[in-house]
Amino acid sequence: MILVEYWRSITKRKWSILGLVLLVALIATLVVFSMQPQFRSTTTIMIEQSKAKVVSIEEVYNSMGGNREYYQTQVEIIKSRELSRKVIERLKLNEHPDYDPRQKNNSGAKAWLPMNWFKSNEPLSEEQVLRSVMRSFTEDLQVQPVRNSQLVQISFTSPDKELAAKVTNTLADVYIENDLEAKVKMTQKASAWLTSQMGELRTKLEGSERSLQDYRERERIVDAKGVALSGAAKALEEASSGLVAARAKRAEAESLYNQVQAARQGKAGSLDSIPAVLRHPTVQKTKEIEAEAEKKLADASKRYGPEHPRMLQANAELTAARDNSRRQIEIVAAGVAKEYEVARSNEQAIAGALGQE
């Protein structure tokens, strides 16, 4: 009896129920047709904690804490809004149809989705556009450290395959540039500190020498070899030794920079023929992945035809591995110029502090 009552209620409202079902089906169809295929691009970079010293710079700037804290800090820097904003501005994502809210959901099936029925038509300010782009950018970005290594994987998902690759590469470039710019700024600050310290040391040294000379003349003492250096003289000697080391480091960086420039200009082989570039841990890792992809393709070619899905997948993996190797080599080569700039700034800072510019 109860079932009969239920059935009568259903048949009484059948058109309402049917209309609701059709509405849900229509919305589901619109959602499905509005969905786009998503592509993910991943770039791997290596984070190295610098061990280089400029005279006694560690006395001016304390080094970072443990390695784990340092790497986690670098990961957070990569994910920071500052670097994301630089990537957005460099690639002009605020004008890209997939990220510009002024161009999204305004046409096609998306315009009929319920989420877009009550949207305001008021023009957005540039700041509102940037906030919207930043929010979408952050959702599509993933920065993941590789466990038990110094590697960090930067991944980005987008309907545009080329854009996904551009974002990961650009973010890696921006991070490296940001890191090296920070080193240059630190060197400039250290230069000012060294200059003031060397000035004080010279004044102290000259005063000590005058006092010593007065004492010698008063006591009629003849100078002898092997007299211990004063604290000021010892500091100046250490600074001079630091200048020698800085010049050697600059010469080494300049030599590598010249090799990279020659390769870029086609005068001396290619970037992947430079030993220092190939020895970089990140490049070695990508080359290992490339070799594994080549082996996988060779094994697959023995069992499958060229159009078999396994062969197509192996070919795609090899292409991606080679592209990643080229990107990493370019990133390392770009870092060479910045490292040369840092080394040169270090040398100039110490030389300026010693008055040897």
C-alpha cells in the first residue's frame, strides 16, 4: 500500500522529476564540453648550498642553518609570490586567455554554466586581474623536493602544452637569477663593510707603527726579523690572501664564461661539449634519464612495430628526456654568466677595500 502511494506521488510529479533530470544532464553535458585537456611540464633543478667565502664574509653574514632548513627555504622561495609575479609579468600571463579573467568564461558553453550566470560585468582593475592570475597560477604550480637529494622538481599544469614548458623553464631561470642577484647584493654590502674595516685597520696599524718606532728610538732598539705581526697587520695580510683567492676564482669563472660564449657563438663546439657543464650534477642526472629512455626505446623496438602504443610512448619519453637535458644545459650555461659576475664583484670588493682597484 505504501509503495502504491509512493508510485502515485512519483507519477504525479513525473514532469517535474523529468525536467530536473534533463536540467542536470544538460549542465553535466555543458561541463564536459567545457573541459580542456591538461598538460603537465616538469623541470628539475639542483639547489647547491654555496661554500665559497670572500675574506671573512661569514663573520658579516651568518651562514644558513642545517641543510634541511636551507633546502626547505629555497623551495619556499621558488613558490613565493615574488617569483610567481616575475614569471607572470615576463610571460604576460595577465593577457593570456587561459588566465586573464576578462577573457575566461565569456563565450561558448562555459557562458551557460550556472557559475557564470550571476557574474558582474563591471570592468576589473589591473590589480584584480593580477590577483586572479596569481591565484590560478599558484593552483597550477607544484614545487616538490626530490627525497634524499638536492633536486627540486618544478611542475606546471596548463591546457597549453607550450605554455606549461615555458612556465617551468622561466621559473627556474627566475629563481637562479634571483639567487645570484642576492649574492651580488651581499657582495656589495660586504664591500662597504670591508672598506670601512680596512680604513680602521690602516689607521690602527699606522698608529701602532708610530708608537713602535717611538719606543725603538727611545730605547735604542734595533728591529729584527721574526717580530710577530700586530692584529691589524695580520688582518690586512689575511685580506691580501683573500684577494689572491678571489682573483683565482674570478679567473676560473671567466675561463668557463668564455667557453660558454664561444659555444653560443659557434666558435668552439656546443654547450654540451664543455666538461664543466657536463659535470654539473643536474645535467648528469638528466643525461642518465635520457640514457634510460634510449634503452627503453631500443628494447621496445625489438618487440613492437613503430605505430604500437608502447613504441609511441617510448618515443615520447625519449623526446621529453632530450628536451629536459637541453633545458638543464641552458640553465647551467646561463648560471655561468651570473657566477662570473659574482666572482668579479667579489674581487673588486676586496681590491677596493685594500685600495688596489
